[in-house]
Amino acid sequence: PILIYSQKDSLAISINNGKSLYNDFCIICNMHDGKGQKGIFPPLAKSDFLFKNMEESIKAIKFGGIDGEIIVNGVKYDTKMERMGLYDDEIADIMNYILNSWGNKYDKMILENYIRKIQK
């Protein structure tokens, strides 16, 4: 049988998948609470940078790091993130998890085809 999910159900599934991927790939730097490590790894929890620079944030996951200094919640960071080698659907799931965790709330769903279109 074909399973049909509403977008809300699909987002919940994506968030759940993203949590597992986050725990495998991201937790060591960004921590279990998304707060990162001040001055070293920027926070994802309540991050002003994440929401103002969505495409740059996706590029950081997809291609590895953001070159140069960034300011997140008033603190400077200049640590380049490693490329994780994740597939576009996995990046979408991680973004959906991050955007809806630790006090973050994002009404839209990041889709695989959006991630696929993002170029370096």
C-alpha cells in the first residue's frame, strides 16, 4: 500500500530522521543542546545567524564550513566545519531538526530538492 502523509506528518518524520543524523554527525561539536561551544562552535539553539543566513547554513553542512568569521548571537566564530559527506535528503532532515529544536521554530519544511539546487 502507498502511504500518504500530510506535510505536517512528513515534517515530523524528517525531524525524527534529522535527530538521528544530528546525533551521529553533529553532536560532537554542536552539543546535545544545540548550544555549541562559545567562541569555538556556534550555537544552533536560538541562533540569529541560522535564520538570517539559511542558505549559508545549508552550504556549511553540504560543502563544509563557512569561510571566514561569522557572528552568531553577538559572538565571533572562525572555525571551519568539516564536510560530512551527507546526501541532500539527510541535510534536509538535519536542517528540519535543527530549525525545530532547542527553542527554534520554523513553519516551513526544507525539502531535498531545495538542498540539491544549492551550489557552492
